[in-house]
Amino acid sequence: MNNSLSLNPVLTNFSPNIREIIKNILTDVDFGVSAQRLKINTGSYKISPNEYIEKYIDSFILEIPYAGKCLEWEIIFKEEDYTYAPDIDFINDLFLFDPDIDIISDNIPSLANWNITDSKCLNSVIRELLKLYKEYQEMRLHTENCYSRLSSEYQDLVNNSDIPDTQVELYIDNGGAVHLLIGITVDFSCLPPYIQSSLDHGDVLNPHKDLAKLKVSFVKPDCSKVQNNLQLSPHLEQTIGSASKLRIPIYKKETTLEAYVADITKLLKDRVEQIANHHKMKSEFITALVARCGLSMVEYDNLLFSKATLLFDHNNVYALVTITLGDKFPQEKPKITLNSIYNLKNDKPYSQNLDSCPYSPRWKCDEIIKRLLAHLQEQIPQFHAVAQQHFSI
């Protein structure tokens, strides 16, 4: 779907002078570890029926996903003069409560040198503020005595592990709980493709990239109560299974943050390798089957390589043979289904599962196919004879 069209209802609330600026922050999906779009809350803005002068929204709340939370920052423009940098109110937060002018110029240059002609100006301000916000949270973690253990483990994670600093977000809530959102670095490019039908509104469930995010919340600073949650993008859930099926280990009190992240990373890497190997074997099997039985092939799955159907002929007696490969092939035996093209049973083509086909997961694909075709030569006449007992088409 065209982003400009879908954003029109929001953009028309703003002056033409800043619409490109607003559009830029709403279409950028690369904010932070969550890689989610920012949202705008304009509140209950209404115009009187007698108000004929066009009036635009000059302030709004920007909802920013961060460390598994949602930051709410109010952006306030000077009415009808957008050449002035906006004021920013960090709602319910002491961050930059009374900032020195040098802090602004040194850390938020895009705000100090506001340029309305640059469509990325507000985007840059938000990114610079998020960087400073993280440093503010880190300062709290490292200076408050109750977090001495977590401070040390956090330093080990960002300095010694393979996790880039940009893939770690930190937030300390008003109750003193420490929340971390960590991007797990794993190569997902070898996984099967993502199959998804279009949604009614044209969006997709996996619009950006494959992401695995580990949310760890230390409810108590001494690590005696820890909540963890692995979040997977839709493609990963489709291919490797939901996080609940991965059997994520619990976070024990004697566990270190660096070691725990390493365990989760290894768990994901092993699972991805396993799925990739199954997909490779399925691809090899279907490819070999097409090469061997190309003229008899009715259809086959050339994306996930999970199924193939061929029209099998034995002495001019035909049957449709459907071969279905499970996600654990070759350890899991293929499912073979015979369908009659002559006879019905309960108004449907007569069918039968063929469970007796010889099989070993140690055989190569060519051997599996050779044994299958030989077995079909024996079974099709028997299948046809049984089918004749039912109504003819």
C-alpha cells in the first residue's frame, strides 16, 4: 500500500510546512532495538463549526518504543512559525528537567541547529535524544548503589559480548525495576521464505527485517526476581516456532547477564541451523523428484518444498499421488496419499494413506525416490481394485 495515502488522515492535521517532517518519522521503521514505527497521539483536537480559518495541530505526543516500554514525549511547535525548534516535554520523566545550553548544543545538534527545510530534522532530534536518554539511564544504573551487581554485568555485556551497544536498551522505571531489551545477533538469511497472504488493509506482518529481541526485567536489583521474554518477528515464529516452544531457560540468581544472553543466542543459532538443514533436505528431495518424474508432475511447492503431486501411471491405470514432507524431514517419514481419479467415496475422490512404503532417514534422496516409485508400482493396482468397490465418477 502507498504510504503517502495511508498517512494522509494524519498528515492533513499538520501544516504543509512540516508534513514531510512528520511523514519521515512515521515511516521510519529503524528506531532502536524494537524496529517499530513511532506513533503520534494528537489527543481530542476539535475545531468549532463556526471556525472558518484553517487551523493546524502545533503540538502532539510522540509514542516511542524503547526497552519494551513506550516513552511519551510531547513535541510543541511555536504556533505558525516552524522555523523555531520545537519544545519537548518528557512526560512523567526527570530526563533533561533543567538542561544546560551546552548539553543541548553538544548532544542534540539537530535541535540546536534546527533546519525546517530538512525533512529528517525531527527524526535526527529524536535519535539524538534517545542516545542521550540511554546515557541518562546508564548513569543511574552505574551511580546508584543498589544496582552495583547489575551495573557490573551490564558493562560486561556491552563491552565483552558479541552484542553491539546499539542493540541494547536500558530503562529504570519509577519502582526501581531495571528493564533491558537486547537484540539477539543471529543470521536468519538461511531460513525458508516467509509465506503470508496480504491483509485487508495492505500491510504485512513482517514489514522490516527478521528480529529476535530478548526482554529481561530485573524486578529486584539483587536479581532474586527476574522476568524474561523472547520476542520473535512473525517470519521467525512461522519458521522456527513461537518463543514458548523454544524452551527458554529461566534466569537463575547465580546466572550472569552476559552468560544468559550467550545461552539464548546459542539456542536460537542451533534452532536456525536445524530448520535450515531440514529445508535444504526438503529442497533436494523435491528437486530430485521433479527431475525424475517431471512429465508426471501435476504441481509442487517451490518455496517451502513441503508437497508435490504427480499423476502416477501403472499399465494405464492412473492415480494422483501426493507426497507431503514435514518440518522434520528426513528424520520424519514423508506422508504418501493416493487419490483416485475414477471413484468417489462420500462425494469425494476415494483416497488412502500409504503407510507401508519402505523408508530410512539415512537413505539419500535418490534412494528414497527409487524405493517409493517401486512401491507405488505394487500398490496402485491394489488401490484401484479397492476403489472399484465405490461409486464410479
